[in-house]
Amino acid sequence: MRRGGIGPNQLILLILLVTAIGIGIYYYLEYRKGAPDKPPVTGPFACPVEPALREATQKSNGLVYGGKPESGKISLTVLNNIGYYSGYSEEKRNPLWVAYKIDASSKNYNLKRPRGFKTDVRTFSRIDPDDYKSSGYDRGHMAPNSAISSQYGRQAQLETFLMTNICPQSPDLNRKIWQKLEKLETEYAQNFETVWVITGPVFDEHIQQLKNGIEIPDAFFKILFDEQQGNLRTLAFLIPQTVTGKEPIEKFITSIDEIERLSGLDFLAPLSDKNEDQLEAAVANSLW
């Protein structure tokens, strides 16, 4: 009887095990060499994420970064939905701001696009989808169908088709530049784990309307918020209705100050004055 030692079969198994472990370690190290590190927060100005910002964000179920925008003398009805919040104006028959959050950890619901839009019975104006017919304008989503549905499910998707999430958008804006921006938001969420967005229309003093008093915006804004390593950075866009759709997105980068001036809204109110002033005055010189 042979005592101790390793038999031929056991030796072969041991060699195979050691080889497999070695190959696994090799490919893991190669993957780590090729995998990009999490990008640092860069830009013209990044400020610390102050506790007041986090507290204000949580009051809206984490969907409205820095809390609901202050509207001053503008009368708004805040509508809470599963995947987004909307500040709706009965006077202009438009949402003046819509806020949502996109995470990298999407549940990836694979849902078909709903067949149509719905009147929001929570409002007095009760805009009908047919009010846009033959107007030359698209029913433009503020909170995007794709990103909201993929993370929050069917009911949240249906809520993005409420008319309180819709503004009149020119086809070249809605189908080209706006789609590019929505795709960019999703890519940023995958790269940076989470991004928050506040978006909405801008109006000037020359009022044009569709049926039922729906005012036609002159431009639209989007503000993206990203937290990394305890710091906050922003990326703001202002896009006119008159785009051709061929313009690079970078052309529309602006400051939050400019958006506040044109929209009458006040963002990031909980932020300390010094940081708020510097952050909102900053204009990014490139995309993230």
C-alpha cells in the first residue's frame, strides 16, 4: 500500500487547477490595465457636495438635484411621478421644469413604446394630445421615455406620456439634437454611476400659441449634475427651436446663470452663496 504522496491523476488535476488560476489572474490583470479609471471631476469649477444639497435632493425622492427650483413670482403646480418631478404652468400650458435621475444600475426593462399620449387630469388646463395636431411641432418629451422606462418600469414609462411632460418642439430639435442629448445623458450615467437632469422650456416676450393656449417655447435648457469623489460639477445647455439638427452639441453649452436669467427659475438654492455663484457662472469648455 502506498502511503502519502500524490498519485498521477491527482497531480494532473492539481496542474490543471494551478493553470486555470494563473490564466484567470492574467486576464483579470490585463482587463484592469485596459479598464478606464473613473474620470475625475473636472471643469471650470467644481465645488464640494454640501450636506444641504443632499438633504434637499432627498426631499424629492432623490429625483430633483438640490431640491425643487424656486420659481419666484411664477405660479407652478409640482407634480410628483414615479421617475420624475414636473413643475407645471397652467398659464403657459407647459412644464417649466422637469427633473429626473439616471443610474448606471438600470433594471433594463425592455418595454415597448406606448401607443399615445394622455391628458393629465391633475391639471385644470387638461391639454389634449390632439391640441398638437397639424401644428408643425412635435410632442417633445422633457423626461425621456427610454431612460425612465428602463429604470422604473411600465407605470413610470406611461407617466412620461402625460401631456404635463410635453412641450412643443420643432422636428429638427426633437428628433436630432434632443435625441443626442438624451443618449449622452444615458452614457454619462453608465460612466459616472449617476447623473441628475433638470430640463425645460424658455420663453420670450413674443407669445405664440398652439390650440388651447399652449405657448410655444423659443428654446430649451438642460442642466446635468454629477457627483464624483465628494465634488459636484454641472454641464448646462441652451438650445433654440431654430436648430437644423446638424450642429454639434458643444455649440449649445452655456452657464446656469444664463438659464436662470431667461427662465426666471433659481437652481441649487441650498448651496452656499460663494459656491453657488461660482458654479452657476461657470461655462464648461467641453463635454465631460
